[in-house]
Amino acid sequence: MAFSNHFFLVALFLLLPMASSTANFIYQKCDKSFAGNDALTSNIKTVLSNLQAKASQTGFTTSTATGTPPDQVYGLFQCRGNAVSNCLDCVTAAAMKLSNECSSQSVAYIWYDLCFLRFSNVENFFGSMENGIGTIFNSQLNAPNPTAFATAVNNLMSQLVKNILNSGANLYATAVANVTGIEGLSSITGELQCTEDLKSSICNSCINWTISQMDACKTKRSCTVLHSSCTASFTS
């Protein structure tokens, strides 16, 4: 999996309180360009339209456009677990952006603060943790008492793993951990989410792998790891 580092001066959108239903773009990746295949372009737009149409009904869905190989397209969206009421606006923005910018690409991923959307005509990725796209965002601000802070983050993530595996089909968990002995800091907020097409065991593999990528940022005030099947984040 290809990962890149992006440094923010402030906490990530993913961890900011929702002041409105406006979706904030974070990151996208489009790959495997093609040309002269009207059927594939049409199927991509059909899948994006279908996903957008279902966003008012649910916080997660998949869509498939069938056709003669290699024109099949598979797509899904996943809205943030605590943002289902704003799901439609976010998925609409994501689908429109990919339709405008990536409809001549065979594979695309896009993350907003409130939702994630992807499509592929390369493989049926439903139910699997693929070797897909990922990226890490963290604050440039160092945490006070980094050793104690990293320990607190580890403890919070361990609790969140237990919570998400007991969350049923939702595959979403968030928690606030109170901390002591770290100057100027009283709590750390964490969040884990898997796409709902995953079995619990595959979700477990994904979030544990994603959490392992936090080793590079556990002494920062905030960090988010985005994977094509799950996300992990904390802020303080």
C-alpha cells in the first residue's frame, strides 16, 4: 500500500465538531486511466448515481453496474458513524467530484470528513481488505510529555478495538479517554471505523494494521490514518 504524509497545523476535519451539513474534502486518489470505452464510462456514472440516490436512505451501501468484461464497475459509500443525518450531502459532493474528475479512471477513492466513496472496475472489492490507497495526516504540534501521551493513545486505541468489534454491523466506535499527569491536557478523543461490507475478523485486521501506522505520529496532538477499508484517528 502506498502511503504519504500530510501535515496539518490544526486538528483534522475528521475530528472537528460538525457545525453544519457542509462536507469538507480531505483527499482523493484516481488511477488507471482509460480512453475510448463509452460503456465503462457509462457504468461508472451509473454506479455513482446509484450511490448518491441511496444516500438519503442509509449510511452505507454498495452498487454494481454489470456488463461485458471488462466493463463491470463496483462502488460503495460509507458515511461516518455519527454523521448519518448529513450522509446525502456528503455522498452527493463526493459522487459529483469523482464523476467530474475521475470518470476516465478505472479506480477512484475519495474521503470527506463525513463520508468515504470509491469505485473500481479492476476487481470486486466487496468484503475484502485490499492493498489499496492510504494516507496519514497529523498535526505539526507535538504532544506534551510524549512518552505518557503515546501510552495514553495506545490504551485508547486498545479500548476502541474492543468497542468496534462489539458494535455489530455498524463497525464504528468513538471514545474519549481522560488523562492525568500530562500538562495542559485533560482528554484524548479517538475514533475507528470499517466499511460495513467487512466481516468482523477482516475489520479487526484492517484497524489493527491502520493503528500500527500511527507509530509515526503518536507523539503528535492529532493523527488520522485513512485506508480504503477503515480509518483510525485521535485528537487532543
